[in-house]
Amino acid sequence: MLQSVEALVEQFRREGHKITPQRRAIFEALIRDDSHPTAEEIYQRVWSVMPDISRTTVYNTLHELVVVGALIEVADLSAGGARYDTNTNQHHHLFCLGCHTLFDIDRDFQQIELPPNETAGFHIIRHQVTFYGYCPNCQEDPNG
């Protein structure tokens, strides 16, 4: 999880990025949310307090946060596009097929490694395991 808006502002400045009110609002929305939101969800949250913000600003800022290492992009396992994770430490996920909630798992799966002959020349920098199933709430729902 990101530590604070000010720590993120400082990291962004060190990387040569300008801090605008729109970016600060995006940072604040991310700091308060550990639900792995999509770019559209972040846009809607920021738009509710700053209606003049553009989707492009949100999408570009999220991309820049990923580039500087302050955010991790997680493939959305539903139809919503990428989701963003403020927990940049190596971790894994549980994904509910019913409500599409993504939960963090802090467990190390060191035994998951590709032998050199299967990496196709890639230099692997991280990996992520996702378990699919139904959360307790969706298990109670007969349609879930």
C-alpha cells in the first residue's frame, strides 16, 4: 500500500514529473482504496470531487505511477480492463468469479520457477499467482 500522498508526490517529483491538483486528487483516491480499482473507477471517484478532470489525465497518471514503480497493474480478470494495486511488494491474489473482488495473498510461492529452456530468453522480474473461486458472500448467493 502506498504510504502517503506526500511520499508519492516526492517520488513523482524525483522522477521529473510535475504535481498538479488533478494528480494529487488521483494520488488521494489511490491512497484511500485497496480494492484494486480500475482506471475508470479511479476516474469516477476523482471526477466526483473534480468534475473538470479528464479520463486521459487519469489514465496517463496511472501509467506514470506504474512506470515509476509506485503502482502495479493487475490484469482484470473480468471485462473491466486493467486494475491497479498500491501494494508493490511481491504478492498474489484470490479472485471472486461472482463479484469480481480481488483479494491480496501474502504468501511466497518460491517453487514456481521456469527453467531456463522455457523462459524464451526472458529475464523474469516478478510473477503473480491468482486463485479463482467464489468468496463467502457469493457462495451464499444461488446465482453466484
